[in-house]
Amino acid sequence: MICGPDFIEGEIIQPTVCHLELLFQDNNNRILNFMKLLNILVFMSVVWAQDVSCSNKIEYYQNGNIEFCTLSREDTLSGQPLPGGTKVHFTEDGVFNWCFLEQDTRIQRHLCRGGGHSFMTAFHPSGQLKTAWLAEDEVIQGIPCSKFRFLSALFVDIHGKTGQTSFYENGQLRYCELSEKKIIEGKPYRKRDAVRFNSDGKLIIRQ
């Protein structure tokens, strides 16, 4: 069907039904385009507000802050460079608190295990490393700490040793399992023994 407005001396005097439909479709398209743009701006404002280069799949809290996402590229969170593909988690207030590293990554001088959802690397609110799964044996503050061993995880219910290495917010070593025998504060420990310290670095002796 061909239709158009009526003309008198080149001026529109009355729009036809077809003309109204075209106007409606044009307005509809403008509204749809505006909504798409608005969604993009909201998405970008949230991501930029938390300064995170997330991939498209993002989980949000009800307040609009990002809860969980995967880094689309290498990015720096809490001063720590993290490889692309790392899955990062935030508190409801937007504070980065843990991640699943995409690959073994050196964090605050410690080589931490990565590789999917097997090892959760945790951080204090200040950004200080809280929990790591060492990828290599390492002497930390004079203590020979062992890298993570899968046997520790398999028999954790029996011996209570998790295989992790943990720190206080002041950076002091809190817990690790020894990679070799060591005398600590006059007390002998064997390889694989778990040792614990308070936030001042003093050995905690469990009875």
C-alpha cells in the first residue's frame, strides 16, 4: 500500500495513518537506542567506579557494586597486578577480598598457585596478602615454609593441616607448614609440622 500526507502548495496539512506509523516507529527506535546507550553507560560507570576490567559476565550486589567477575585483561587491584582470566571477588562495599588466579602469580614477593577454582587467594581490606597457596618452598621471615602439597588437602580431616600459608594484616606470618626441620624459639620442629605465630611474630605453642 502506497500512502503519504496530503499536500497543499507543498505543505503538509494532514498526516495519513502510514505517516503516523512511520513517526511511531522512528520514536520507538530512538527510545530503544537510548535504552541501549543507557545500559552501556550504567555498565561502564559501575565498572569504572570500582576500576575493574571485567569481562561481560558480571555478578552484582543489590546496591549495584560488582560482586564477582573475570578479568578481561591484566589489571591491578589493591596495588597488585593480576593476570587476565583471574576471577575476582569484592565485598558489598566494593573492597577486593579474594580471587582465583588464572596462573601461578607472584604476589607481594610470594609465588602463589593459580589455575582455576582450586586455590582461593585472599586479601585483607588493606590489600595485604591474607591467604596463599605457595607454588614453591620459601623462607618467610626466617621460617622455611612449604609449598602446597596435595596430600595435605587429602588428609586435612586427619592431621588438620590445610597446606596454606597465611598472614596478618601487618604482614606478619601467621601460619605455614615447614619445608624442613627447624628449631624455633628453642623448640624443635620436624619437616611438614604446622607452625603458628601471633601478630607480633611470637610462636604460638598448641597444647
